[in-house]
Amino acid sequence: MEPQYVALFNSCQVGLIVAAETGIVWRTWVGEEDPVQVGSWQERALEGIYVPLSNDAPEGWPTLEERLQSVWAGSNVFELNEVLAEVSSSDVISLDAEGFAGAVPGWLPVRVEPQGEFSLLEGMSPSVGVLVWPFRYW
């Protein structure tokens, strides 16, 4: 079967693409935050399951997207893992050390361990994937 492609170019929220043989390939724009540098963005794609994540935050608090972007700017691995730990109340989501070399703003390789009664991925085995967020200049 030929893969089917779905574009996340207009997505307005953070999402998780869990790698899996689904026949659906999710595409998005990612890149550095330099609007002057032509070609600083690129397209990335991954076959799998897309899970939209809540970007809501209490009033006066930064959204998940804003926190990821802010922590990314400092490239602090410890802080990135702290933000990832808050994505799900029961699943364990952490940086994928093997895939981290390919990380760019908007495309963060992660490891996912579904667990607990509030799992976003109930019944799935531990896997790898990417956390994606909208490509925009701040």
C-alpha cells in the first residue's frame, strides 16, 4: 500500500507523532528561528499515529508551545525533560538520546512509555516518536 501523507503545516498546537507502521505519514515544517536566513526551515515527516496535545495553560502561565520554544532557545536538556514530564499525567515522555542529534525547533525526538489509567496511548508498547509544535518566528 502506498503511504498517505497528511500535512500539519497549519496546526496550531503541540502534537505527538508516535512511530508506527500505519501507512499515514505526518509532515510538518520545522527549523531555526531566523526569519532573515532564507532556507532556515525544512520539512520533516514520520509515519505513525498523531496525538494532539493540550496547549491550554492557566491564565497568566505560558502554554506548552511557549514553554517548549523558551526552553529550546536555551537548549537545556534537563529543562526539556522537565517540560516533557508534564505533557501527560500518566505516560512517561522523555528525550530520545539517540535521535536528539536530529532535533530542531518544532521537532523533538522522544521516547514514549504508555502507562496508567489516563494514558494518551492506552494499550500501546513503549515506542519512539517526535513532539511537534507550530513552526513560527517569535
